[in-house]
Amino acid sequence: MNASIRFLADEDFDNDILRGVLRRKPNLDIVRAQDVELGGMEDPTILEWAAQERRIVLTHDVSTMTAIAYARIRDGLAMPGMFAVSQSIPIAQAIADILLLAECSAEGEWENQVRYLPL
């Protein structure tokens, strides 16, 4: 596993997916928004924190969160990356896709990109 890849799961991200990912890769560096005192914060605040901490954001919010990410990119602000995970994707597939990304990604590879899962 590439230890340099770090994730932030937004507040509404499916905890079953997170548990499955961590069950398979317990040393993966992934935090939930509510665990770093970002619970209830607005999306721009969450994305700013992720940028400062160089964490790729995991979200199910394919409308507002992705729009704010694109705005950050357009405005030249730091955006370490985002994976917008469809809520219709089977949990096992979401887990597998996140693990694949964590395993095969280089640090900085997803900077200024918004990608959609399933892959």
C-alpha cells in the first residue's frame, strides 16, 4: 500500500464502506469529518481543511461538494483530489475501488481532479 495517500471521508459518507476498507487495510490513513471536528461544517470549510492536510476527499455528494471542488480548481486553490462515490454502487465494489486507488496511486496523482466511482 502507498502510505502517502490520505483520505478524508465527508460527514455523510457510508460508514459500512469505511469499515470494510479499514477491515481490509487497517493501516490506511483515512479520517471521517466528524472525527476531526468538521461535523456540521459547510462543504467549503471541509475542502479547505482537506487541502491543508493534503487529504483526498471521499464523498457521496455528487452535486454541491463536487461543484465546490471544481470551483476551487478554477480559482487556483489547492484541491488534493476528490472521489465522488455513487450511492447506487454495491458496498463491496466501493470498498474494492477505494482499496485499488489507495494501493495504486502516487502522492499528488489526483491533485485538482474530481473522479467518480465506480471506476
